[in-house]
Amino acid sequence: MNGGREIHLNLLHIVLLGLVQGLTEFLPISSTAHLILLPVVFDWPDQGLAHDVAAHLGTLAAVVVYFRKELARMCRRATFSMGPGSGPEERLLWYVLLGAAPVAFAGLLLHGMAQDALRSPLVIAGATVLFALVLWYADHAGKRRRSQDQIRWQDAVLIGLAQCLAIIPGTSRSGITMTAALLLGFDRTSASRFSFLLSIPTILMAGIYESYMLGPVALNGMWTSLAMVALLSGVSAWIAIHYFLKFIERTGMTPYVIYRLILGLVLFRIFL
């Protein structure tokens, strides 16, 4: 990454960066792989950390707006989560926070390695293919009999531990958390919804960390591009969430698995 150095992007780069980040962040196809491929295809420089922060802000806004009613209900009911007879719905907020805890520790410990040694295009290609196959297995072998209301704290911990694998670029944060939930027997919609809810504290923590790493930087002349990236990533992320949840029970994970396999082969073809 280019850290605090100013990066000025052309209009096409801004548009594609926002759209690619927004459309791939919540689909199980690895946003990292796409963001690595984007400047390679067009022979562009890395977009810089400031634009990464803007893109994450847009996707965070999208998932919060989409789940705003559920988040408000979760916060209200969390007040009674320790009361007698409370159920998973009352404790859902705590389960989301519990699931986000492992990746916070893993990110602090392994972030440097993830940015250096693991950022190899061949590692990304391998992870894209490997975890596509794991997702396919989970979708076909999972019993899909459990709903989000049946989640337990043990499930949240296991899904959260699986999310740590997303530190390996190409894994896909949404893909690996959906995979874990499917293997635990959740139906596709419940697995997806919990993955999206889990993304809120995860993206927030990543955004705070990236902002800290960005440090003081002159953003003169960059505000327009940053705002456009945030807006485009937010709108496209909202669309991706909406239609993914609308059709996931009907389509299953196979289309995303096939797409990942093709993407991985393209990356191997380019970088081998």
C-alpha cells in the first residue's frame, strides 16, 4: 500500500474501484482478488490507503442501512439478554460481537504478514480456488436445517474463528463465514445474514485500523475521488446484499464457486 502518499485516480479507476469493492465485499468471491486484478488489467498504480478507507466506509454504511431495523431490534433486546428465559434473538448482538473478536486479535498479530508474505498473487489465486471448493462442499454437505434463531454462542465462536482465515487474501471474508455456517447446519439465508451482520464490527475495526495506519496525510484534491469511491461502493454493496439474499436459496453457492474457479485460473494464468 502507498500509505500516506497522495494518490490521484482517473475517473474510470474511481468508478471501477467503488463498484468492484461494493459488489465483491459481501459476495463470496473475494474482494481482495478483484482489487489485486483491477490495476493489473488496466496497468494502474495501487489506489492507496485513503481510498481503501473510503471504500470500506461505503460498504459499512451499506450493510448498516440495509440491516438498520434488525440492528435497532438487536440493540433493544440485548438489554434483556441475560434475563431468565432469554433466547438467541435477545443475544444476537452479543453473538455478533463474540464472532468478531477472534479476527480482531488475529488481525493485530498477523496483519503485517498478510500485507507482505501473503499478498502474493499466486497465494491469492490458490486461496480463491481452494476456498471455492470448500464452499461448494459446505453448500452440498450442509444439512441446512437451522435458522438464525437457533444460533448458539459456540456457533458464533466457530464462525468467528473461520473468519480469521480471511486474513489470507483471496479467501473471502463473506465466503469463509458462510462456509462455516453452512457446515454447522444453517440454511443459506441464515448463514448469509449472520455473515453480513458479522461484517459490521469487522469492517469497522478494519476501517479504524486503516485510518490509524494512514496517519496525517494531505488530502487536497482527493476529497471528490474519496467521496465518489465511498458512494459507489455503498450503493453497489447495498444492491449486492439485497439481491444475494433475495436469490440465494434458489441459486445456491454453485454460481459463485464456478466464478471463483474461473477467477483463480485467470490469476494463475497471469502470474505464473
